[in-house]
Amino acid sequence: MTRTIKIAAAQLGPVGSAQSRTDAVNRMIDLMEDAAAQGCKLIVFPELALTTFFPRWFMESEAEIEQYFEEEMPGPDTQPLFECAKRLGVSFHLGYAELVRDGNSTHKFNTAILVNELGEIIGKYRKIHLPGHAEHEPERPFQHLEKRYFQPGDLGFPTFTAFGGKVGMLICNDRRWPEAFRVLGLQGAELIMLGYNTPAYYAPVPENSRLVDFHNHLSMQAGAYQNGAWVVAAAKAGTEDGCDLIGGSCIITPTGEILAEAQTLDDELVIADCDLDACAKIKGHIFNFSAHRRPENYALITAPMSRLG
């Protein structure tokens, strides 16, 4: 039985604040139909794909903030995407802002889901590594207020059975943390889906802005190789509401090589055949965890920050 699946990283160009969720969903449906016509069985969409990247703005009104969140999935605006997947017989990964009401409490997460070819949600991940800051920093050319608008994910790093293998999800800044990839790798993940919105300008250390594209691919290539897994990464790219976002959507092999990469900053499909059996060549040898890991020496990795000096 073959475990090769044709996958599309579906990069989106800007989704400006003037665009509706319906506009964004219609663009994703166009990409999904194109991908299905080319034989793809999985389409990976970016982080916060339904709206502009709203953490770039400081907002105090809860009503203003909540307009960017989804209370149900699918909802009226996103139902057509699920129906399209079912009609075409394809699966998809989608990133969005999730709002959960629990009695008098409200919880907000940066979330990704995996939807199967029947239009059913079969996996969910909530972003754990939230970057940026929580308070207004007016000296910045734009804000990065994920710590203000989201709470860290509370689902851990789960894996799911799909496509004849084991899959996981990460979101944007998670890719910079090797622990995130490793926890998925320790569970046997063979495919990791990842969406991102990454500014081309790094405000805290402007001189490092020239390295943004390099660091994007470096972290994902290392994560793929060191865990023997495919990585399919989809960006929201281009100039969105005055902020330049990098592209570079790509599909990375378990050997850490970029097999296919976006060439534009617009809506674009990046497609490759991904053989999940290829993971065994890495998992069974240089990164054979049972043979070579020495976890008794890694305790510092999970020690509380107060113990680090």
C-alpha cells in the first residue's frame, strides 16, 4: 500500500481589513479546486487565513477584537469551504482565531484544524509559542500583540492518524522552537502542517530583518530533518494593510531539503508528492530516538525558568 500523498501548500496573498471572510473563503475555494484538479488530496492554508493579521494593531474594545474571531467552526462564512472539500474529496488545514465562551469566561486561541475529505474536523491545535508583546508599544512601526489577544494553547502538541500515517500541526512562531518539532517527532509524526504570517521587518532588532526569509526556512528544514518528517508550510504573504509579509511557502522533505517553494507573494499553490515511507530512512538511522537519545541528560530543557541561571 502506497503512502504517497500529493499535497498543496496554499499560499495566500494579502487579506486586507477591507476584505470580508467571504472574499477570503472564495479565494481559498479557488485554490482548493485548482489543487484538486492537479490531484492533491490535502491543501494546507495559512495561519489566521480568514482575516488580516489583526495583532499588528492595538485595540482596547472587546467588541472590536472579537470581530476577528470565530465562535463556531464551521460557521456561516466558512461552511462553503467545508462543503467544497466534501464535494472534491480532499482534506484541508486551516488557521483561524478561535473564541471559546465557557460560562462567564472567554478564551481566545490562535488555532489550526485538520478537516478530512468528508468535511469533518479530525484534528485541532492551538498555538503555544506566542510571540510579541502584550502592551502598546507606540514606537513600533506596527504592533505584534499576540500575547494580548491570545492565550497559549492548552492542547499540547497532539498528533492525529490521517493519510495512512501520523500527522501534527504547528503555527508560525512554533517553528522557531525545536522542542515543538521534537514533541511531535517523539510521537512518530511523519507530516507536520504549518501556517504563518511573518513580517519582513523585525522591529525589535531591525538589522536582523535581512535574515527573516533565511530563518524561516532554516528552522523548518532543521525541524524536518531532525525528526524525519515532511513539513508543509503555507504563508500569508505580500503587503497587507501596510505591513510587508514574507512568502516562502514550501514543502520540505524528511532530509531537510526544500522540494517545492512559492515564487510569488500572491495566492499560489506549492505542490509535491510526499511519500510518508521516506520518513523511515531518517527515523530508523541517524535520528533513531530509541537507539540514540539520552533523555536523562535533557532535564534542563523542561526545568522552570527560575532554575536557569
